[in-house]
Amino acid sequence: MMNSKKLGQFIAELRKAHNLTQRHLADSLSVTDKAVSKWERGLSCPDIGLLSPLAALLGVTVGELLNGEREGAEGADVDETVDNALQYAKASIKVRQTSVLNTIAAVFSAVMLLGVVTCSICDLAITGGFTWSVISISSIAFCWLIFFPALKLGPRGAFWSLVALSVLVVPYLAVLNSTVETDGMLLRIGLPMSAVGVCYLWADYAVTKLVKGRYLLAGAVSLFLVIPVQLIVNGVLSGVIGEAFFDVWDAMSTAIVAACGLALLVWDRARKKK
């Protein structure tokens, strides 16, 4: 198992043995001296593309660098070197993924903030106060709070995005209802609809966790869950605005969803048998 602390100490020892400062080593690899400092403290590892030039600068092989020690007379443990290389590759990929997610989250946040500022300035310039911008700002804030965890943490953030949605959807609807004149219609429709939607998303999340790796099965179950959700939504709309509970279009959409779910289920079974 690769030891980042051991690797960092090895890099520091070799650097000093070659009378190189962190700045000199960083300049030779086109990185910052802060990056070299993090390597030597075991807080991060060099990018996988830097291993070969780093090893050459320090006068060791890539295998020795990964193992964090020079080879003895009997040679390096091949299994250990391979294991370290695999672990290093995984760590490098994880670092890159984290960097990409951080960039996406930062760009998303900047766009959301720009939207808030733009709406605020326009509303103040036109009306002299905050009127219609309350809807826009609350919608942007609601959107940011829901999507930011998933964008920042990737799949691990899906749970926190669902928690945020579950907690914030009612206050968000209350803000909209107090801002828009709907005679309470928005809450009468929005509250049951949001409750059904949140329950569906939690059920979908649970299914994904229970059938790890079987994405076809998860997709099939998700599609089958759409059918009761559609019936509940139709019931709400029928009771509030008098819309027909189930018409020909509902029948067609239900049949299509069921057929797609069955197709995914059959496909999953076929793949499992192979």
C-alpha cells in the first residue's frame, strides 16, 4: 500500500541530497513551490505525469520513488511496486476528479451570484426596490443550495442535495406564495406535488444504493415508480382544478413508461445471465 508520508519524506531527502531548494525543484517541474511543500508533507502527491521527470531529477527510478526507498541489493519487491503504482494511479485520478468538481462548483456559484446581482440591480433601477426580483433571487438561492453539494462532492453529494431539497422546498413555496397572487392555489398544488416528487427522488436514491452497479435494474425500478407518481399527481390536479383523472394521453404515457421499464428489466436479466 502506497504511503504518501513515506513518499514525501523520500522526496525531501533526495532533494536535500541534491542541494535543491523546493523552489528549484518546482521550477524544474513547472509547478509551484507550495505543491512541492505539500508533497514533502504527505498532504498530496505529484501528478502521475510528473513521476518520470521527478525521478530523473532526484536520481532514482519511478519504482523507487513510488516505494519511497531505494532498491536493496536483492532488488525491489515487484508486487509492492505494482500495488503502489495502482494506488498512485487511483489517488491521481481522485485528485483530478476533485479538481474538476471544485472548478464546476466554483463556476456554478459564480453564475448564480451573477444572476442575483443582475436581478437586484435591474429591479432597483426599474422599481426602486425589491419586487419581482424576490422571486428570481429566491429561485436562484434554492437552486444553488440544492445543486451545489452534488456539484462539489459528485455522487457523494447526492444525499445532501436531497436533504437540502427536502428541507427547503416548503419554505421556497411559501416565499413564492407570499410574492405571487395565486389565492393559495400555488400551495394547494405545490405542496402535495413537491411531497410526491421528494418521496420519488428518495426512493430512486435508495434503489440506486441497493442495486449497486446494476444501472439497468435501477433504471427499470425508477421507471416503474413513475407510474404511481403519475396517478397521485393526476389525483391532486383532479381534486384542485377539476382536470380529468386519467385520459388517453395518460394511458399512452403509462404504457410507454411501463414498456421501457420492462425492456430495461429484460436487458438487466440477460446481462446477469452472461
